[in-house]
Amino acid sequence: MEGIQARPHVQGDASSLGVEFTSEKLTDAPGLLSLRAVMDALGVGAALDALGKKVSGKYRPSAMVEQWLSVLWYGGGCMDHLEQLEARGVRELFGWSAVADPTTYGRWLRRAGDEMAEQVEEVMREAVSVRWGVVGVPKEVMLIFDPTVSVRYGLNQAGAEVGYNPRKRGRPSHHPMLGFLDTGDCVSVRWRAGNENCAAGIDKELPRTVAWLRAQGVERITVRLDKGFFSREMVKLLQSQKVEFVLKMQESNTLQQFKGRFERYLHDPRLMVSEGEWAGVRMLCVREWEDPQAGELALGHVVLKKQATVLTNIPGIDAVEAWRLYNQGAVVEERIKELGQLGVGKTAVDDLGGNRLLWSMGGLAYELLHFLRTVGLPEPWRKAQVKSLRNWLIRMPAKLVRHARRLCVKLV
């Protein structure tokens, strides 16, 4: 096709359009340069090479991690998408000599495994620390642990077991647990097999994360956990860490006897509240109700919503305040949704350590993107989700031009 004919009936420029072809390299991922600048400024590559020096292989650990992060940022999520880094000009943008093929990358995941995952998670937390050095260390934070489910359909994903799976009952899955702060930072990633219960591993992740937060200078920590973590042992663990907490209680019949008498809430007559004690902490319950409608017999009240019960050790807080404080932690669902937009958990390999490393790199990809939007972008973009950043920032058209032995990126 040599061109497009003129359109005289069009109001405006009616001239024809010429169509030409070029051998110059085009790319639709120049926005990744901003993320590369963040990584270079934080020294992520040097840190990964130093921490992962025991992992052998043709490629440096920093190159392997960078390539997977680029796949996630660009919009991929499986090993076959590594080849697109070469086709879309990403290799030139990052300066790699080559992009690892899927087979080589899978072997590296199995070889690096748990050891490299620990180093990646350490770098992730260091990125949080550096971000706080710019925006300021928060005096108080809410620490939220929440599990998520990654459904598996193949037969060769290590750790894919039948367990808790609310969307695809009976299907094998992975059941990782994530730790976020109300500041939007990811501070903990714990990969787990599909048959692990909701609270598995919290006895290690909670003390380590609390100690790290206090080392950063955080003075007040409030831990928020849903009913999947509810147990007497969990209450003891929270008390041993000397943190404030709001833990949702399971509404079993045997626990109702510990609740006190329900009374109308003074500030909102639609609510009824009660206070009791269980395992040495306060048990606060809230439920909503309404009076009978006009013309009906006054035989009681109609409950509109299921009651919610929260265990807490926060002094002076009433039932409704505790309920609202717990609901503030629901923001973690948005953070997990952003991980899904990044493609984290979309693929898995036949190795336990390799699967853990994939999730750890996913956490690092999220945290570096969060660093960019909160530190390097103007105000309207600081709350933008991953899909918006990808569409409007990462995937912009550009041309790669080599001039005087130097590669230049020409943006629109």
C-alpha cells in the first residue's frame, strides 16, 4: 500500500496520506525507562548481584530479576513473554546483552529458588525504607496480612494442592500470604502451597515484620487480621509482640455466650453494640437493625446485616470505632488486585523454591512501581492503579535511534 486517497468530503484536512516503511527500531515501552531510573537510583541491580553471588549461571542475578520485572510491568505474566522483550525494544532500553529464553529462565528459577527469594524480599523492604526517607517515616501504620488464591490448571506446578479455593472449588491452587501497610507499601510475601491454612507462617512473618518496622522508626503499629487468622494462639502471638490489633472473630455458636448484652449505640440508633471478653481481650460486636414498619406488630427488630465481632486490645475504643478501624484495612483488597493487574501469580514452575521466587519478584515489581508513582510522578498519578500507569505511562510510542555510537530514545 503506497498511500491513502484524499477525502474531499471531510471537513478539515482532505489531503491524501502517504504510507512509508522504515527499518528503524520502534518500541512501545519507553515508560520502563522511568522504572529503570528508579532501580539505578536505589542500587537494586548492584544489591541483587551482591546478595545473589552464590547463584551460578550465565546471566547475573540482577539481569534475570530485571527481565522478569519488565515482563510484569509491560503486561506479560508467563515465561513465553520473555521473547517479547527483544521484539518490543525492551532489551535496548535496559542495556542487556541478551534476553534469557524461557527454558533458561525456568532453570534459573529452580537453581536460585528460596535463597534468591529471600534476597529479593530484602531488597523490596529496603525500597520501602528509601521511599520513607523521601516522604517521611510514618509515626503509626496499620499492618495488614491477607491471603490470596492463585488457581492452577496444569499438573506440573509444585505446591498446587486442593485447599481453600472460593472461586474454583476442588481445583488445585497456591495460597500465598501478603503483608501490606496502609501506606500502600508491600513489606511481606510468603508463598504457600494450596492446602496451607490461612494463618500458616504468620508466626514467623509477624515478628519479623514488626521488628523491621520498629527499626525504621515507626512508633505505633496496629495489626489488622481477618477471621481466617482467628484463634487463641493468634491472640497470644499479637500480645507477645506488644502491638495494637483488630482481629475479626468467627461467629460460631459457642462464642456467642461471651458477648455482653446488646444496647443501642448512642450516636447511631440503627446500630446495636455489645462488649464482652475472650482470651483476655475485649470482644466488641456491632449489628444493624431497624424498627418494624408502620402497620406491623411491634414484635422486635429486623436485623439487616450479619453482626461483626472484633477482638482488640486498643484501650478506650468502642465497638463501632473498632469496626470502622477494621474496615479501613479492606484497602488490602485493592493492593492484591493491583498485583493481579501486574500478572503476579499468573504462571508457576515445577519447583517450590522457584514458585516462591516468582512471587517475591512480583512483590518487588509492585513496590518499585509504588515508589515511582508516589515519589517520581505528579499528584494526579500518585493513586493511579497499575493498569492506568501501564496504558498512559509505560506503553507510549517511541523510536530507538543509534547515532554516533549512542542509542537515543525519541518520544512523541
